[in-house]
Amino acid sequence: MNNAEDLLKKAKDLKNDKKYEESIEILENLFNKQPHSEEIKKELISALFSYGIYLSDEFIQEYEKSIINFNKIIEIEPDNYRAIYNLGISYFNLGKIDKAMKAYNDAIKIKPDYKHCYYNIGLIHEVMNDLQKSLKFYKKALEIDPTFIYALEAKKIVKQKLNSSRRKILKPMQEEIIICKNCGNVNRDTAKFCDSCGKEL
């Protein structure tokens, strides 16, 4: 084994032990020396990705640091749609909705059938209370994968919200009218006599 192979093995072992920063440092140095090595590139992207996902975990929540790792992957491999998608998740978790939306759309340009992007765009619209738009994107995710459980559940919840809001709109309207028993005319609830036949309500 030569020195590069030893270092590559060491970096892999460190990554497996979740010592991501040490692993990445070794791999970045190797990659700077051998930028055309596909093996080193692949291992560096893998370590950056694993670390980015780890930092994005709900118990860690170091989203700013995860963004740095996903951006490093995109610098090395601009069409890495999974890194772009996860970049969007980190932005979303930081409340940077515009950047999250851009990342999801950029990932879709590379991989138009990436159901997770459509689902997450649906989530953004749902958070912004644009339920009709969110429903559209959940349906798009389900066109790609009809068994996609997250989209199925989200679609169901949004439909319930839409039906509930429709009932809330209709209910006051129904309470604000009186139907004349004599002629069937619709009258305001404050009317004492029918506007059409004049009979007492």
C-alpha cells in the first residue's frame, strides 16, 4: 500500500466511526493533490454527505454547518441533486424559505422525477397556508410514486383543512339567511317580513 491508499483507508475508518471532520480533512488534502481520482472524489462526497445529514439530525440541528458540507459537495459535483435537495432542507429548517424553494427547484431541474422535492415544496406552501398549491405538489409527488406515504398523509391532511375551511365559510352564510315558508324566498336573518311576498317570517 502506498501513502495515499493508507490515508484513504484511514479516512474511511474515521467516517465509519463518525469522526467526520478528521475524515474530511484527510480526503480534502488527498483530493487537492489528486483531483482526477474518482475514488477519492467519491469518498470525499460520501463523507461530506454523511456529515451533512448527521448535522441536520433533529437532535443535532447544526443546520449552518450542514449547509457548508452540502455546498462543498455541490462545488465538487454541481449536478448532485441529493446534496442540493438536502441543502434545501437545511435552509427550510433555518426558516430561509426562499433559499429552500430555490434549492428544491434546482434539484428538480437535474432530476425531474425526484418525488421528495415536490413533497417538500408542498410543505413550504402548506406552512405559508397556500393549501391549494401544497395539494398540487403533493399530488405531483404521488404521480411519481402513488405509494409515497408522506405525500399520501399530507394530501389527506390538506384536504381535511380545505373541507374544514369551506364549512367555516358556509356556516355563517347559512346562519345569516331566513327562508320564507310561504314562497321560499331567501331573506336576511334580520328581516321580519319576506322581501318577496311580504308575509311575516
